[in-house]
Amino acid sequence: MNRTKTLSLLALLTVAAPVLAQADATNRLITIQGGPRGDVRNGPLTFTGSPVKAKVSTLNIEASQAVLAAPKGTPLIEAKGRRTANFTGAVKVTRGRLSAAGTALAYDETTGQGVLSGNASATFVPEKKEDGDTVTIRAAQMSLDVDNNVSTSTGGVTLSTGTQNGQADKLVFDEDRELAQLTGKPSLTRAAKGNQKELVITGQEVRALTKTKTLYVRGGVKLVQGTTTTTGDAVYYDDRKNVAYVVGNAVSVDSKSKVTVKAPASGYLEQRTDLGRVRALNSAYKIPTEQFKLRGEK
């Protein structure tokens, strides 16, 4: 291909898009580097390289191959904002402090979603070493939203950070807030450390701030540590302070000593996970749920 044709092709693929209905629609347009094979006017175009490199908004993609296509019946040169790009072979994605990998990535300009599949995994590193531990996510598939720094993982999801390990059917992770929401039979395990026994927390929904090591779990919550089982409607747990506050019909039972501790009607239970102690407090405790709200949530 001569220089003139190469320049024309690059102009076709990277020219600025016209004003679109949604203000963020231009951020969804994908640019793929390299000289493709295929019908330049109608598509699809196939890119190969070592590796193929692409960019959409703040998302950087590398793969062995990429195929850029338009909706059926629409010429590729008229389809900006509606194209799809399918990447295969050792796919790597980076965005800020997030790095993800899989065997395939399907990106759609219409939705602004890139779906990573094939043993999908991601790591999110703290801004500073003293800020905490690296977050690692594994799932059947992982959807990355280019309109915001949010990923949604589904299918056998696991999350690990330091001594905490979570499992769920679905995980939403907000990279800006370092906030994880686990749903679909979620559980979180804090490994044994020092003289503390392993702690397992379950409920209908788990929300975790990975930087501060705090959790908010709601809906039929259960904390199991050694011979102690504590239940309630919701719990706030601070891993750094080794304390859990259980509210709403809170009861703790030690199967070994047969001791039962119940929270007063207007009170709550405080469980010290480092001391193996549970006590009832006759005062109201308000879980700081505001800090666990997802983006756009009221």
C-alpha cells in the first residue's frame, strides 16, 4: 500500500466524529492502529499485529487480532458510533490503575461497553503503597464501561485484597471510589491472622471499601468466627479496628460455651474479632451507609 493510500485509510478510521446526540458519545469511538485487511468502505476490517493496539476513551487495548465491523447494511464509513470491535488472543486492557486480561474482548460503540471473557481477570493497585493492598478480581466475564471507571463482573466472581477474599455471582467495582458491591449469594472471608480466627461474613449484599478495609453487609447477615455465630439485619465491619457492629434483631451464640447475647430492642451488638468478645449495647447505632453508595445511587 502506498503512502497516499495509507494516509487516506488512517483519516477514514480516526477522523473526528460529527456532533452526536449524547455528549459522551464521541468518547465511545474506537481507534485501532495498523494497516487492516478488508473492504475499507463497507467492512469488516481485520487488524493483526504484535500486538494490535487500540484506544477508546481512557481504555487502552492490546490483542493478537481485531475485527472492526458495522451494523448489517450500513457502510463502515457511515457507522461511527455504531461499530463493533472484536479482539482475540491474549487480550490486555489498561485504564489508570486497572489492568485486565482475557482471551477475547467484544466492544460496542453504541453502549460504550467492552466485555472481556475467557478467564477474565483484573488487578487494581493502590495509588500509594500505604493506601492498602492490590485488589484482584476473577470472573467468567467482565464488562468495562468507557463512560465511567466502573466494571461489572459476572459468573463465579472472586475478589481478593490482602487478607480479605470475597465470592459472589456479580461484582460491581467503582475504581474512582475503590468501592465493590457483591450480590448473588455473596460472602467475604477475612483470613486468620495472629491470634484471630478466620471470620466469614454472609448476607444478601456486601459492599466493601477496599482502601479503608470497611464493609457494609445487609439482609440476613451472619458472622461466623470460631464457635461464635452472630446474626442480624445488617453489619458494619472495620477490619483495621477489628470490630463489627451488628444491628437489627442481633443475636450472638457461642456453640461451645452455650452463651447467648441479644441486642436490646433499641441497641446493637459490638463484636471484637481480635478479642473474641461480643457485648450488647443499649444505644442506637447508625451504620454509615452514605459512604457505601454506588455512583448515581440516591
